[in-house]
Amino acid sequence: MSTSRYARELNLDELNAHTQGILLTPAGSRVLDVGTANGHPVAAALVARGCEVWGIELDPDAAESAREFCRKLVIGDVEKLDLSAAFAGLEFDVILCLDVLEHLVEPGAVLQKLTPLLAPSGIIVASIPNVTHAAVRLQLLQGDFTYTDTGLLDRTHVRFFDRHEIGRLFDDAGLTVLENLAVLREPHETEIPVDLEAVAPQTLEQIKQDPDARVFQWVVVARSRLETEVDPTGLLTRLSGRVLELDGAARQSAEYVSWLEDLVRAKSNTDERNEALERALRERIDDLTKAQEELRALKADAKVKDDYVKEILAHAGIQAPVPSASAAAVPPQGYDLGAPMHRVVDRVVGRLARHPKIYRGLKAIGRRVLR
């Protein structure tokens, strides 16, 4: 079996363009699959649902693999084929153009060629990449535009579309859009490499505010325009819009919860820092309290000794020296403030020793003062 780079395994739990195309096709429908590739997964899944499939494929090798799923398979360029001749007498309930229109030079002209092949209530289902996806925007902001093998910037893409350009495409082709569904991907979930950490937070937040920035592909359901039109906003589109709203609300809730968690962690860290500061402050206060008590004790001791010296000098009839302005200045480092006073006391004691009675009396006074 030939392998197509656009073939993929079918997973109906994954909401992508292929699964949406399959699910939007009623069971038992007559289907024209434009761009069948090798028949996987779309044509094979439709046959399994009881549909009859006709196909158009440009790649001859892939077409040979898809034949087993198709009533008829036409090989060629859909822009150049005579579709009315190739499918003469056939009307299709569903025409699928999944990941096809962006590869065409004139996609509007092809839609006009396909429209006459629709049954009266038939629909065209087309999937188209969104060029305004966040990954493309961020890549351009980083000064880069690099094609990839598949995806948003597939190197074989000829046309690029946003929401409004898709609307004009179908309107110009004479088609009414019934549904405009979205396949969502986050910026890091595409094939485009983007360094989110290199993007300014405010820029990333501004891009995230646009709901179209998460749309990877649009899946459009359209039909021929009738003279009397009804509201083109179909139920699926309304449901899809509601899903986007709920998804946005959920994302905001998740971001709010994350913010609260950060706040709690920050508060916890702040509380720990405050407790450490309080402990340090209490220890400092204790140190200051002890220092003050020691200072008071030293002052009291100094006063007692000063009174003792004054009393000794008074009994000896010696005038205590009055400190001059220069004496009050701060002495040089290593200078002993007590040395001059010790010399005075030594002289006084030497003189008193020559008068035993006075000396004994002063010693008794000294003992009382010290007590």
C-alpha cells in the first residue's frame, strides 16, 4: 500500500479535521472525497459507515491504494478536471474538501465547479488551516517564517486564510456557510517551533486574548445558496462557540487557581521570613537588655569608686582635679583613663601612711563604702 504524507490513523476520540469530516457525514451518504490520498482514514471510515465514496486524487500512487474504497476514483488536478463530465449524472449528499483548498491557486473556482454536483440538500465540508494561529504570529514576531512538511505552513500551500477570508471565499462561490467549527491547538502543540520563554509576557497575553489564536483549522459546512435564506448560524456552530466560551472560562479558572497557589506560597515564604526576623529581633533585644544591665552595674560600680576616692581626698585635704576641656576629649587609643587617678591615690596613701590613726580611720571608711 502506498503511504501518503497526509494519511493518518483514525482516532475518533481526537477532534481533528478528518474526524470532524467523517462525523459530519451522515451514514449511508453518497460522498465525493476530493483529495482522497491513499484512502486512510477518511474513505475507509466512510465505507465502514455504509457510505458510497467517489474520489479525486492528484498522486497516482496514492490513488491506486485508495481505489479499494471508492466506487470510482479520478486521477488528476481538480482545478483542471472537467468535473461535470467525470461525474455525469451523479449527485452527492456530501462533498469533502479536507485540507485541499489551501493547495489550490483558485479555490473559489473549484468550489463553483463542485456546487452543481450537490444534491438539493447536499453539503460541502471543508477544512482550512488558520494562518492567524498563535504559533504563526509568534514565529513572525521572532523574525522567522519557515515552511514545514505538513500543518499550518505546509510547503505545498498556495493560499492562506483567516476567518474573514474563508467567509469571503464561500460567499463569492455562491455558498452559504451553515457551520464554522474549530480545531484547537495551543502554541506549543503545532509543528511550528516557538520559544514561548523568549516572548514578552504582555505580548503572549495579548495574543491569548484573541480566541482565533488557538484555532488550528476551520471546519466549514456550506450548501448552495437559496433564494430564501435561513439563519446561517447552525446548531453545531453555536455549540462550538459555547465550548470555546466554557474552555476560556476553564482556562481563566485554572490561571486563577494557579495565582492563588502562588500567593499562598509567597505568603508562606513571607511568614517564614517574618518569623526569622522576629527571632533575630528578640535575640537583639535580649542582647541590648543585658548590655543595659551591665552598663548600669558598671556605672554604679564607678560611682562607688568615685565617691570612695573623693572621700579619701577630702580626708587628706587634697582638692580633686577638675577636668579641663582638653581632658574631656577622647584620649588616644590604648590610653588608660585610670592611670592618673591611681597615681594620685598612691601619693595620698603614701602621705597618710605617715599618720597611722588617720590611715586606719580611712581604711575603715573604705571598707564600709565597699560593702
